[in-house]
Amino acid sequence: MNSLRHRLIGLPALVVSITVAGCSSADDSGSAAVPSPGARTTELCQNLDKVLPSKVAGESRRDPGPASALTAGWGNPEIILRCGVPRPPKMIDPKVAEGRDSDAVAGGVNGVDWLMERRDGGAYRFTCANREAYVEVTVPEGVDSSAVLIDLAPAVKKAIPAGIAD
């Protein structure tokens, strides 16, 4: 009987501690799915993480969870960068290359080529092209996409060599 009472008394404390841990956040940053690329791409992405700017489009860096050198974030709502993502299907779609896909447009900013895809809710997803790793940047509605890409271009050029990703 005593052991049952101890288990029942301990249960509310466990529930409270799980609730507090699950709801608290030190910096209220978002989350991002961490890519799982091969070893070479992971190394390139780790190099990119080391040279990413502390501010993008005037927003301070606030990395999303879970912590990873393959993801980064800035601002709130967050601009999210994920390195080592798979090639987007639209990157090989001839309609995009010919400019016939209104949801996806190819272009370059400061020496980095990007595929721009319009997302639901007014956000945009950019994926760099012609680099040895695919870097994806999601820009929320209301954030100047040009400023984001201009701020990220030097880091991408420095860490991710020109070429074709696997």
C-alpha cells in the first residue's frame, strides 16, 4: 500500500515537470527539420555554418531547434536556412527553366543562383543551384527576400564551391 501511495504522489510531480519542460523555451525560436546529407555535403554545410552572418535582413541569428550545424535562423518569424537538402523537383522541371512555371523562378543574386518557389501564406523558399550542396532558405511573408539573399550570398560563395551537388 505504501509503494502505491508513493507512486501516486510522484505522478503529479512527473506530470508537472514534463509539462514545464515541454512548454518552456529559452529563446522562443522555431523548429526546422534537419537534413541528413552524405559526409562530403555535411562537411560543406558545417563550413557554411561557421561563416554565416550574425544578422540577415537586419534580423539577429536565432537558430531553430533541434540544434544543428545544418540549420540556422534569423528573426521572428524566422528566416530558416537548411543546408544539405535534396535537390527540389522543380529544379529539373523544364517549365521552370523556360519561365512557364508561375510558382517557381530561377535567378541569381550576387553570384549565387537560386530557385525561388512561392509558398502558401506568402512565404518563399529559395534553393541555391550550381553549388556542390543544396542550401534552402525559407523567407516568411513580409521579409525582404532580396536583403536575405544579398546577406547570405558571401557565406554561400565562401563555403559551398560552385559545381553540381550529388
